[in-house]
Amino acid sequence: MRLLAIDTALAACAAAVFDSDLGSMLAQESRAMQRGHAEALIPLIGRVMDRAGLSFSELDRVAVTLGPGSFTGLRVGIAAARGIALAANKPAVGVSTLSAYAAPHIAGLNGQPVVSAIDARHEHVYVQIVGADGRALVAPRFAALHEAAQRAAASGSPLVAGNAAQILTAAWPAEEPAPSAIDQRESPDIASIAVLGAAAEETGADLKPLYLRAPDARAADALPLRHRC
């Protein structure tokens, strides 16, 4: 299977072409950025496809991170994945950002769990805990920082990965064993997203962002009349 993976969920704009039959990345590029994903993504995908030497019609699948992550970034990536999949008449699948953070660590942890944590700001995180076999111990959720730290510490001495790894471990209960390791990075590896995308089940469902919480801002029509200008 030849797959195009796309990620704009957090602080990177990234794409990769992965050949699962060969077990290798044909091309990949990742640019660190907080804003500007919409302008950067399509040219970046074009460069990656050129380096892979493939046309979109030669792909078997498109994969994209669904979140949690930036509201704007997620929309950019998902819209691109939908458009490419539709134009090339190929299926599209989604990948959780939390799972992408955990994926590189699952195989070699000698039974230790992996905690993925993404900064949701205001003393909250998005968190997921998986066992060494990849089985979910705590499903993806939006939680207060100290609640998430308590849950993570209760899983033993896990590896903590994600852009909130350091703030989560700073809130770690003093009476519990410390994390075995910390992998603090601003965005997951696009190669991990590609591998997860190749393994994902095709459901035929429309790609939708995995927000895990409501937006901070609400449309004016959703507000009570007394709050409108």
C-alpha cells in the first residue's frame, strides 16, 4: 500500500508518502509552524509527492490527523485529505494525534504503559493511556491537569509523550513513582502517522475533527439574546 499522510494538528505542517509493502518512507517533509498551515500545506504535499515520484492516482490511501489539536489546523489538514482523496478516488482514513505520539514507544517498553498528553491550555490537557500492547487503558479525553496526572501515575511508571509531557510530569503526585521517560516534542512524527494510517481500518465514514471539547468561542446565534450586541 502506498499512502499519503498529512499532519497539521499542532505545531507542524507535515506530509509523507509511505509504502507499507516495502516498509519504508518514500519521501517526507515537516516544517515547524504555529500558524500558516493553510498556505504551506499544498506546496509541501506537492514537494513530497514529487520526491516520491508518484501521482495522486498512484496512491492507495490518504491519512490525516483528526486531533485533538488546533481547531484551525485540523480543518486545514482534513480539508486537504478530503479533497485529494475525492479527486484521486481513493479512501481517506483518520489518525488520532494522541495515538501518533504513543506509536513509536509501544513496542519497546517492557510492559510499561504510554501516556500521551497534549496541552489544552488553562491547566487542562488531552490525555490517553495505552498499554505496551497498544490496548487503551484510558480512552482519549479532555481533563484537568492534576486529574490527568493522578490517572497517569496510577498506571505505574509510564513513558509520557506529547507536547504536554513536561507540564504533566510537573504535576505528578509526589507519592507515586516518577515516569520512566519523557518524550517532549511539539508534534508527533509524520512517519508514525503514516504507519498508523496504513494500519487503520477503512470505515467509509466522513473525516471529522476529534476535538474532545467544545470550542472556546461560540457563534453569535448560539448566545442568549441578552448577550448579543
